[in-house]
Amino acid sequence: MKTVAIIGYAHEKYGLLSDNTEDLIRKMVKGAIENVDKGINPREIDWIITSCVDNQFSEQHQTGTVAWEALGNPMAKAFRVEAACCSGSLAVYLARNLIRSGLARNVLVVGFEKMSAVSTLVATGILMRGSSPEERRVGITQPASYSIMIQQYMKKYGATEEDFAMVSVKNHENAMRNPWAHFRKKITVEDVLNSRLIAPPIRLLHCCPISDGAAAVILSGEPKKYTDAPVYIAGMGMAHDAFSSFRREDPAFLLASKLAADEAYKEAGITPADIRIAEVHDAFTPVEPMCYEALGIAKRGEGYKLIREGVVMFDGAIPVNVSGGLKAKGHPVGATGVGMLIEIYLQLRGEADQRQVPNVEVGVVENHGGTGSVSIVTVLRR
Amino acid sequence: MKTVAIIGYAHEKYGLLSDNTEDLIRKMVKGAIENVDKGINPREIDWIITSCVDNQFSEQHQTGTVAWEALGNPMAKAFRVEAACCSGSLAVYLARNLIRSGLARNVLVVGFEKMSAVSTLVATGILMRGSSPEERRVGITQPASYSIMIQQYMKKYGATEEDFAMVSVKNHENAMRNPWAHFRKKITVEDVLNSRLIAPPIRLLHCCPISDGAAAVILSGEPKKYTDAPVYIAGMGMAHDAFSSFRREDPAFLLASKLAADEAYKEAGITPADIRIAEVHDAFTPVEPMCYEALGIAKRGEGYKLIREGVVMFDGAIPVNVSGGLKAKGHPVGATGVGMLIEIYLQLRGEADQRQVPNVEVGVVENHGGTGSVSIVTVLRR
């Protein structure tokens, strides 16, 4: 099976941006093409996959063609994919397969979301589309669905609201070192515990913001032609679980992420002990400890202890979300998975500036959607 | 390269349906699974690809997971794709590649669109997302963009409004034989010419309706295991052209469809002379003659003569849109490409009932989007 690597990227700051969807796509296409160490000709890009989560944000049915026009290779082919919050990872998954199957030499993946294109009220309605039809029918929003999972987790394992607050504090602190982060503001445990209650125990300062943003990567089957420092996609896995969190065998466990991780590790030939750094899907920070467990870097029921023990802090043994995570870096949905991969890519190349973690050989991205009903895990290595 | 075939299908009537998106998906999943000659176990389906064109119609960010739950194979993986009006063909294109690359044994493709989920006014706004950002900025709707193409075509080649009216008459007549068609009503040339002007020369009776609908196919890499009469996907091609029709080198020619056809024919080892039947993208019937030219069944500038000479009529040498086409069968966008393939599948299996064309060995589907800025052509054979 052909080895596929990331050979270039572009990344827009997350936050409230004046650019529209089209502007964002164009910037990412041009930016990624210009950001390949030894250069790449647009004619060497055979496919483009775009990732965004809602047409009401993008106002387009053909973001693929918009990207195709920006690329300038008439023979390239382009389309859009969607799988809720892990759309970005899905695009990379499929891009890799296009290369492996011989349909493409190089594939450009462009993830974006222009969430401020609509009012907050409309955005709230749109985001309900990420919940299961059943949950919506009975009035369970996505924070409420996560709340069911987290309540179960607290009851079973004794995690506290302070533990969860610490995740937010950690991710905000990390974001201080990330110029692309939506929020660059320190917060304290007290700030979190005193913030507005959303869906108990979830409070405002546990929630990711509504962000605009975009990120792109170029994948190649002949990486050494384009760079001396490619970052290999050593393994990827994808899995599903019941859409409604209350239907799952164990709402306190991210089974889809665990299955996806197993698949990715097997392909990459690694074990959780090999992981030096991870980006995980902290759309609501109390779920972050569950991600550690799904990835196998903590035992089941003990994820929150990694926070208490400092293991996942910036200077810990396995720093998690050094980018600031979805909580503080932001969560422009279709861009998120791509942006997470770029963070690990930079760490592996030693180019993460102020947030560089030393001695990174293997990094992992856990990107789930629909409160864990779909998940993609990626193993990256030098 | 592995040969991939269609081994089963499901097809919902097009029109105004009481089912919601979730209902439609479930029906298609169950229907397709039950409709395989020798039977198939859901555990043999490795991937599901859903196709729909707008989240505001589907009210979902995870139609993949909805289909996955309906399937009942916990190890399957699912996602959604979109490329405007050719989303359905794109899903099949990618499904075929998942099989060829060894990622799947069998793939279920589910196309649908619940266009009546919103008011006609809202639907009109949504459908503007199929136009290029530039066209929208200057106030060119999709019918207007097609009108530019058609006006150029008339001027260059002498096609008349009567020719275009005949396409609508033909497709309505064909739909009389199709129980799945949205419109089953004969119309005359006079009816068309007297109908309301939309964007000259396009009149109301040239326009496809806003339909609900759904269609599904199962693709297999080991077809003989599941049926003695598989329909092979002998070739597929995909290509793009400028998003705004007025930017194209020749707005009177569907270049993307021609490039896609060239690619598909090359792979299938056929020439246009081998084609016995075709389904083409008559979203606005005056564009249908251009589709003949792109497919090479008419010379450039002579497509409309096939109407005058009766070649493309039900009893002609190459009947086109015997299903009734988008015009009369309907155009539930995400389902359309899948439904077109099913029509040819049935024709090749000799199961098209009243609308069966004799001696069909090779059939072609031309499914374009964004007035021809993206196109996929598929060659099917026994």
C-alpha cells in the first residue's frame, strides 16, 4: 500500500473573519500550493476535496468547483464531503485513498466554515442538524447530549467539575502560544466554575466558540519529490456508534473513537505508549478525558487523572491540545480536522514555534462528530 | 482493476412525499438490501455513501450515520458527498473506487432530497447556491445562466423554440410509462410554447420540478456472488468547466460532459456508436441537445436534429430519457444521478416494464451540475 504524506499546508486564523467562503477557499488553495518546500505545480494536483459541514454557512453547492477554479488545473477533479464535526479528517481519509488507489498523485484538501455568515440564532438552529433526529424530536440539543455522557462519566468514575474546569484552563493557556487561536485569553478554574450554566455540568467556559476559519493540506504519494521533511500518515481509522448518546451501550465511553484508534494504530504499527502528543475533539472540554481513554493513553475511567497528574499539560509526558483545542483555538467545523492535523504536522517538523513540544516522533489526532457517533483517528509520524 | 457492478437497488417515487429525510434514507437502505437477487447480509456492506445537495433540505449533518443505523452493520463506515446536481453520480464514482482500492467489498449508495421540507421561496434561495458566486453577485440565476448557453446555441446552430418544446413533449410522454415519475401528464408543443416565460427561451414547461425523492444502489466487487444478472460499471469520467457559463470558451457546448464522456468511453472501450440508450441531465430541456453532442451521439451543433429526426424518441435508434428525464420524472437533486443509473440498470436487465427498450447492451448516463461546470458520465453494460 502506497505511503502517503503531508507535503504542504495553509492555515487561516480562526475567529470572526471578514472573508466569505469563496475568499477563504481561494486563500487556502493559493497558500497551500505556495507552501511546499520544493514547490509544486498546480497541474500535479489531481483531485481537490473540500470539507464543510453546512450549505447554509457556505452558501454553495459546489465548493469543489470554487476550489478547482482557484487551483487552475483544468484536468483536476473536485468534490465536497461531510461527516459532521469530523468532515475535515474524512476529507483527508478519502484523499489518502485516492492516492493509494492510483487515481491521484497529489490531493489538495481544503476545510473551512464561515459560521458568522448567519446570525447566532440561525447558527444555533443549523448546529441542531448535528444531533440525531430522535434527540431533536425529544428536545436534546448537542450540549445536552454531551451532558448525558458527562453526567454518566462523573457518576461512574468520580471525576469532578474542577477536573473539567482544568481542561478549559489548560487549553486556554495553550492557545496563548497559538497565533491562529480564536481566544487568546487566560482563564482560571474559578472563571470556569462561575461561568453560565449551559447543560449541567457544562458551563459556558467549557464550550467551543462559533468560529470562522479555514485550513488546507496537500497529500502526496511521492512526498520526497516535494519536501525533505514529509509527515507521514501512518494510520487512519474510522468508526461509528449510536447517533443518540443515550442509546449507546456506555454513554461514558467514546466507543467509535476507540475502534477508530485501534484501526489506526494497527495500520501504523504503534501502541498508545508510542504517542508523544495528541490533538483531541474537546468541543465541550469535559469530554476531553474520555478522548484520552478512547486513545488508550489513559485506562478506562481514569482519563481525568491525567489532568490531575499533569500528564497532558504543555510540559507533561503527553501534551494534549497544545494548539488550544476546539475550546480555545476554535471550531470552524469543516476546517477543524484539517487544522488538528496541521498542528501535529508542525510539531513533527519542529516548526511549532512557541508551542513546540520536544522530541515528537509520533502524534495522534482524534476528531469525532455527533457527540461520538462518528470518529476518525489519525496517526502521524516523521 | 477490479470490475464493479450494480447488484441491487431501491427507488422511491419522485414527487411530493410525506416521508422526511430520515424515513427516505431508511426505506432506501432496507429496500436495496432486500432487493439483491441472491440476497446480501448487511455485514457484507463495508461502506455507505449518501448523496444530497443541501443541509437545509436534509436537516442533517450526518445522513451517513442515519443510513449506518438503518443498515445495522456496526463495522460499516458512512459519509456524505456533494457536487451540486451530480452528487448522486459522484457517490457512485467514489463507491466504485472504495471497492477497487480494496477498502470495501460492497458499498451502498443512498441518494435523496427532501426539497419540500422548506417553502418554495426558501427552496428558490437554496437553489441559488448551485450558481457561481460571480453569477449570483450580478443577479444571474441558474435558469438565466442556462439561458445564456441556449441563446448562444440557437444563434450558432439554428435550433428553434419548437425543437426545445419537442424535448419536453418527448420526456413527458416517456414519463407516462414510468410509475416513479413526478409528472405523468401528456403535454403538447403548444402547451410548452404558451407556458410562462422564465428566462428566454426557457419557459415553465422546459423546467424540471422541485421534487422529493430517493434512490439507492449496491455496488459490488464480487457481483456474481449476489446475482446472475449484474450490471457492470464499465467506465466513468468526471470533469469541470468554468463555474459561470458566460466565462466558458464556448457557452453553447458542455465541455465538462464531453471530457467526462471521453474518459468514461476510453475506460469502457466503447465509442458513441455503441450506445443504445442514454439518460441525460435535462434540468432545463433546451440543454438536452447539447448533452447529445457532449456524448458524441450527435455532431457538434447538430444535437437538435436528433429530435427532429426522431432518433432520441422512445422508438428511435438511441432513446434518451425514457424515464421521463429530470423534466418529467423529477429532479430530487441528491437522488437524481442514482435514479438515472437505476433506469439504465433496469433497461440492461430487461426489467423496465412498459418502458423497456429492446436489445440494450450499452447504456450511458450524463449527469452534470452547475449548468455544466461539473459533470460525470457513466457507461453501463451487461
